[in-house]
Amino acid sequence: MRAELAESGHGGLTMEGVATRAGVHRATVYRRWRDVGGLLADVIDAAGEMDWHPPDTGSLRGDLTALNEEIQESLTVRPSFAVALMAASYHSEQAAEAQTRLWEDRYGQCEVVVARAAERGELRGDTDARALLIAATAPVYHQLVLLRGAPDPGLPERAAGAAVVAAVGGAFGAETRTEGGQGSRTPKKNPARGEPRTPAQG
């Protein structure tokens, strides 16, 4: 099923095509999934069960760079299973729900990257892991999925580096969060001069 989806994309995915590739009668496929939406949901759920672990390079920047490199590869390999899944989620409610479950699981797994960085003293202990991960990976998705641009070999590291600088500066700490979402951080006053202090000044 995954091979058929990656090769044909959502638009070319049919129950008959899956049956042919699997070497079974199409009635067998219909009995198990009933329609393409059910089949797609099953494919996406199966992707979430793959044995995958976040990178562990010894530094936050290294981990985020390696993660971005994996993402970039998954989006540019031909055929791209990742892109096919994203497209499928817009055409099937079952597939969309399965896609959400997959990303929730992936973000949950990747939170260990932020936790390790905090233990090493690279980050504040109250850093919002989800917000940091989104900031670090978003430029890769923006370049390849939204703009449909060519892969940039240097983008994974640049995006990771920018996110790390922001995180170290406190951009994803508790003080930046307001009730119900992310908010603006109110600068602290410098007691000596009565001026706002930057995040780097404390």
C-alpha cells in the first residue's frame, strides 16, 4: 500500500491498483478497507509504527540539523511517501485524522531532543519543546512543500541554528507564553539604569 501511494500519489491511488500490486482480488481489498479513505488512514497509522528514533548527536544544534536533514530527504526523494501522505490528508477525513495522530506521535518522540539539551545546560528548563521543534523544522517544509523550491543543502543547519539562538534567548520559555498560546515577552527592567534588559542579559 505504501509503495502504491508513494508511486501514484493520492490522485492515482485506487483500490484496484492496490489489489493488483498486492496480487489479490480487489474484493479482498474492499472487504478490509471499504474505500480509499480507510486505506489511507491505515497507511498513515502504519507509518507511525515504524521503528524511528530522534537523532542524538550530543548537541541541540546537531540534533535539530540532523532532524532537518531527515525531513529534507523524505520530502525530496522520488517518489516521496511523505508528500503523498500530506496530499492524501486533504482528501479524506480518515486520512487527516491519521495524519494528525502521526504528527502528534512524532512531536512527542522529538521532545527528548529538547529535554536532553536542557539537561546539558544548553537551554532553560522551561523551554516549550513543541514550539522549538516547530520553529526549527518549519523553514524546511516551507521551502519544499509550500514554495516547491529546490532542496538547499545548507538550509537544515541554518534553520536549526536560528531556532537554537532563539531558544537560548528565551523565545520559547514560559515567560513568552500567555494563556491560550504564545505571546510577547515583556522585557525586564535593568535595575541599574531602569532600561529593559535583553534575554541575553537575564
